[in-house]
Amino acid sequence: MIGGKFRAAAILLLLATQSHAESLPRIAIIIDDLGYQLAAGHRTIGLPGPVACAILPGTPRAALLARKAYEQGKEVLLHLPLQSVDYHGPTESGAITLDMSRENFAETFASAMQSVPFAVGVNSHRGSLLTRHPGHMRWLMEDIRAMDGLYFVDSYTTHESVALQIAAESGVPAIKRDVFLDTDPAPDMLAKEFARLKTLARERGLAVAIGHPYPATLEFLEQEIPRLVEEGIQLVPLRELINFH
């Protein structure tokens, strides 16, 4: 009888703890543009907590860093280059552009996926032009949906993006970025944007941030992520914020 009471009390305590955890504000953090610098990639993978690692396709260290991130329990994302309005440099490996045929589009996407093993999702790199185009976004979502279990993160580089709408229509689990942490990686600006991320999470229950493997960003996150617990905020995997139903 006493043992039964103890078990019942333990169950109630566990349920209360789970309920409290589920009610805490939640944030997810992605570090983009990985795949070139080995040291920055290793430092990113070593960040405390479930920080997602977004790796550019066809980069020299894409496969190595993807494997390392996977082994450390980090979510790996394909950081897929999509054509932008204001980028006029050389075409990036794996880039999706408006002039592609449907066949070329599918081949480019498949090759990009193969170059980043263990990817569980796709997030957009640049994309201020392509994410405005429903037809190309529908192609992308068709290709993502064909690979069971993948989700999409819109880096949201333009307010005219239709990516989330097309994802919803196509049955692809998706979410968008709320905060860029390091558009200006000065310490005071990092602190300002990180505070904005936490405010959004407290107001809405969840928020998503994107940063880059700059030394200042990584140093900032190494210091600040461990403090989230005492502030009553959970750092969670992206997958926990995305509706898969």
C-alpha cells in the first residue's frame, strides 16, 4: 500500500515536471554557412545544447562536418543556396536558380542532398528572389516531401517569401526564422538580438534564430546558452518546434 502511494506520487511529480517543461518558452538556434572552415565547424558542433548545423552543399568539409555533427547528436540541415535579388557573385555549388528546368532543378537538389549526409531538414541560403516564386517553391517542396521525414526552414530573407504557404499546401513540415543574431556581430548587437529572441519566445512560446560561425557569435553563444536554464527558457531541437501533423 505504501509502495503504491510512493509510485503514484512519483508519477504525479513526473507529470508535473513534464507539464512545466512543456510550458516553458522554447527557442531553436541554427548556425548557417558551415562546410568551408574546419575549425569553425568543429567549434559550432561543440556548442552546448541542440544547436542545428546548416551545411552548404558541395563544400570541402561538408561530409566530414555533417558526420561529426550527427555523431554529436546535432540536427544536420542542408543549407540550400537559392537565387537572391542582390547576390551577383559566382554561382554557388548546389544553387537553385530561376532559369532551371524542372529536371535540372530536381537533379541539383538531389545532388545537394547527397553532399550533406545525415540531413534531416533543409534551410534556405540567400533566396530573396526564389522564395517569392510559387512555382519554384512548389518544385522544392515536392522534392523535399519525396524524401520522407525532411522538414524545411525558411531563412526568411524577404517578407515576400511564399515558402511557408507552399510548404503548408504541399504537406511539408516547415517553420521560419524569427531573428538573425549576427547581421552585425558586434557584442552589443549580438546581445540585443539574443534578448529579442528570448522576448519573442516568452511572448509566443517559441522562436527560431539563425547565426553564423563568426568567432564573435560562437564565443557569445558559448557563454549565453548555459544561462538559458536559469532564465526559464529551453533550447530545443528544431524538430520540436515544427508541426509534423
